[in-house]
Amino acid sequence: MAKGLKKATQAVPTPSLNVLEIDNFKDGNLTRSPRWTPFGSVKAMVEANDQSDEPAYLGRYSLHLSGKGVGHYVGGLSVYLPMDLSIYTGLQLTIYSRSKQSGRLRIELYDDDNGNCMIEPNPYYRGYTLFDDRFVAEIPVNWRGWQTVTIPFFQFFDNNPRVGDDKWNPIQQQGSCGLVQLQLILNTIKKGGDASIRIDSIRMVQGQLAPSSWVKGANTEVLDAPYSEKLDGQQ
């Protein structure tokens, strides 16, 4: 998979795209519908969108991720999402950045390649899997205000080659649960620095998508952050 992403001119989702809401945090809760699990040292809070300068199209609440980096790494959230993505073409997030140094958001998608609807963590390499693919995209959150970022699935790259079948095929067939897990990982711009972003909504989108210049691909800088993801199956 490749890289790219066209910068949005506004934060409102494109009307021509069909969307499936994964979470808009309107219930003010991270532990139900769906249940998010934090890991690392990230501070994850659902906060009211009650600032006077916030756009009217935002929901009532948004997710606030913040923290200080160990190296670049802060931590993140994972959510178990067994779903068939065969009709969907990308992922869309509405993100708030307070400055051009707010941080980097790494998005990880795990598809089920051995047909058991779970992820088996690698016992020797923490954060890696034994049988399932991990596809990754990274957004440098380097603007001010709210923006909607739409990432086509073809821009996610295979982050664990030779594990799984190395194909983006999150389809519920032959015992596979399709997409098993989604993770959001917050990194800092500078080592030991601070990062802070807000996410108003997360959606799967259906429709024709153009590449996006926001996304960092497989051949860009590799951060020296330790992997400590909360994979399904880890205790």
C-alpha cells in the first residue's frame, strides 16, 4: 500500500461519501459501545465540545488524547471491532489540533488472517502479532483548529511483512472476522515533548477516494518509540 492524502478545505465530511460511524463519543464514555482500552502513558478523556469558537457541526463530546513522550511515544487506545470492510474504502477522522506541533497520530488496523477472531501477540516481540496483518498510516497533526482527515485504505502500509498473508482483505469469509482491531497511537513531534489532540468522530467511509498528502507512508521516518500496544489476547 502507498502514501498520500489531499488536504481538506473544511472539517465537514464529504457529502458524496457514505459513512459508518465507529464512535463519535456522544455518550461521554470510553468503556461502552464500543469499549476502548488505553495503553502506555496516554491520558484519554471524553470532554465536552463547549468552546465558543468550535464549529456547529461537531458533536456534543470529543476524545482528548494527551501526554508526554518517552522518546516520541506517548501511548494510545485500542478497540475490538470485528467487522467486514469489503464495501468500505477508507477511514475518516475529525481531529482538532491546537498548534502545528500537536503531535502525530498513528492508526493501526489488524485483519484476521487465521480465522479465529482474535489477535495472538508475539511472545518475543511485544506489540507484534503471530498470524495477523497490521496495516498502518500516520498523520502529522500539524495544523490549527478542526480538520476532517480521510485516509483511503490503499494508503495504509503493511507494517509486519511475512506475518499473515500480507494482503489487505478484512472480509468476513472462511471463518475470518475481517477487521479485528483498531488502534490509535499518539506520538510527539520532539523527543520527550508533549502531544495533545482531540478527535470528534471516527468513521468508515464508502466511495471513491483520492490520495491524501497528510499521510506518512512506509518509507518515511521510523520513530524510535517502543511498541506497547494493547493487543487482543494480551493480559
